[in-house]
Amino acid sequence: MPEFLTLLPPDESRALLLSHLSQPIADTELIDVPSALDRILAEDISAPQPLPDFQRSTVDGYAVRPGDTHGASDSLPSYLNLIGEVPMGDAPAFEIGVGQCALIHTGGMLPNGADAVVMLEYTQSVQENEIEIFRAVAEGENVIRVGEDVAQGQKIQAKGSLMRPAEIGGLMALGIVKVKVVRKPRVGLISTGDEVIDPSQAPRTGQVRDVNSFTLSALVEQSGGIAKRYDIISDKFEALKNAAANALSECDVVIITAGSSASTRDMTADVMRSLGTPGVLVHGINTRPGKPTILGVCDGKAVIGLPGNPVSALVNGYLFVVPVIEKLLGALPRSKPTVLARLTVNLPSQAGREDWWPVKLIVNRQSSIVNLDADPIFGKSNLIFTLASADGLLRISPDATGLSAGETVEVLLI
């Protein structure tokens, strides 16, 4: 029986894999901004004009010269002459002089001469053309200045940044309706095993439905790639080699599930060595779950062999597949969503090994410091619902021999 090579820590394994990959994908697409959600920008974007490009009010009230309200109070109000109303969606045709004001609505353009707005609730109409002011305002109060959001020429988004709802709105506000994004990486997924069948089929005794290619497809799509599932391959070297070679020619990344452990039937490592150089980089990761993971690069493209057990495959998908997709996209580093929680039970671990535990997050209404409890879900790595019922993953570092109940831990949300 073949043995694993020297087990490497996950961080070292991931760094080694990424260091052998080609540069980020150079292909780009020009798409409509509303369709660019969760895409990665292929170029820097600068503001073609200031935003806003005119002074506007943030409240309903009266546009004034701040000096005309100096000292105004409930007991000693200021009296201003009302000369008109600012039209919405148009520039006012009048100017505010000394002792004058104009009715203005939220978003309206300040007339020339005015540099502040008194909120409506601090005013009162005395007679047809006279307004009583009960609150003094400072210069710029209740006003958005020209360029206060962004200045003309300011870089508003960097190459490699993620397009989120706020960024989409910001570009539309500047009249930028098309944007250049990086082409999505194509990720080929191959499930192997004589016992594995399509989920639409009824399994005979000893057969199991394919889970991994579907969970990993969802992870790929969620991470910004395009998943391409191939036919399930039997435990024959030539069949797997041909399927993997075909997938490698059509995709930017290839993932093979099962066939990565140290059994005589497992051929992924040998297939990987036949596909290109340098071939296998890591055969075995010092982690649980997912020890029998294989990382390789074949002529510049990542080829990853993941365990057949669904939990192992998906957890190691987070650890290795997602970073590969992010590198191919040229995505700027961004933090992963995490929360702090109180561990409910003791968790043992083996020194030198990195453990990942699925946990359920429970609101703890009695704690004034950490209001979430992390309750580990115990189950074998071939039981997919141990992960489906989890809210996140808890990491036990290699230098620890476990965690104690009551400790504050960081949970990676999934």
C-alpha cells in the first residue's frame, strides 16, 4: 500500500500551491454595472466628476445665509424674508441675499448665496412672505458639499476589488454604466469511484449518490468561478487520466474527488503526475478532516485531489479551492466573515495537526460579553448533514492540544 508523503501544515501547503500557479486570468469582460454583482474588477475606476456635483440639502427646511441666523432662539427668533421655493430637479433661478431665505426640500440644490439649511421644525411661518427662525445654523449645516462623497479624479475602486451592492450604486450615481471585470475561472469537477452514481438514480446495495461534485460546484460558484461537472469516472487509471486531461484542456482548475487516500485503488496522484509539470506538490495535509488531500500544478493549472468523504471534501474546498479561485481572479485580500463565540464543551486535538470542527451557533442571552455559544457538531467525515446543520467552522491551531469549554473562539461562517 502506498504511503503518504510527509504531511505539510495547511498554510504551508496552500502557499506552496499558490506559488506555482500562473498569474491571474488576463481575460476580461465588459458588462453592464447592474449585472456585475460579486464580480472582480479588472481595472481601477476613477470618478469622472465630483459627487455630488452641486450643493444639496439633507433636510426639508429653508436655505439661508448662516450669519442671518446668528443668535436665533425660541425666545429671540430671527425673521427672514421668504423669496421662493427651490424646484426639485432644477437649479433655482434666484439668489439668497442678506435677510432672505427660500423653502428647500431634501436633495434640492442650494441657491447661490445660501450656505446652510434650517430644519423645518425649527421654523414657523409668520405671514405670507416672512419666516421665523428659532435655531441658529453654522456654515455647511444640513448641506452636502460639492465632491463631499468623492472628488473628481479620485480612485473609487481598485483593480481586484469585489463589486457589492454599494459599489454598484456608487458607479450608477457617477453615470458609469459599464465596467470591465475578470473572466470567471472555469473549474472542472470529476467524481470517481465504481460505487458512485448520479443523484437522480436509485442506488443498489453498496452504491452511493454523488454528493461532492454538487457541494463543490456550489462552493465554486459562490467564490466567483464557473463549475463544470464531468461524468462520474470508474476506478480505472486510463479512464481517469483521459477525463482529467480533457478537463484540464477546457478549464483553469481541475478538482478530482475520492482517489486521494493511500489505497491501492487510488490513482489521483499518478494521474496528476502524468498531466504536466511539476505535478504533485503535496500528498497529505496535516489537518482533520481531509488528511488525504493532494495538491498539484500541471503546466500552470491547479489540480486538486480531495477526499471522497463529503465533509472532508467541502472543508478542504474552503481551505484550498477558494484561495485558488481568488488568486486566478486577482482578487484583493479581504477578511472572511467570522464571529466570536463561547465554546460549550471541551474539544481535544493532536499537537501539530490543524483541526476544523463544524459548530452550531446558539444565542446566549445570559452572557454580557460574548452572546453566542459555539456548540460542536460531532460526526464522521462521510456524514454530509453534520456540515449542513452547521453555521460555521472552528479552527484548532496546530500548536494546541485542544480547547476548553468556556473559551472564547473565532468561528468562520459558512
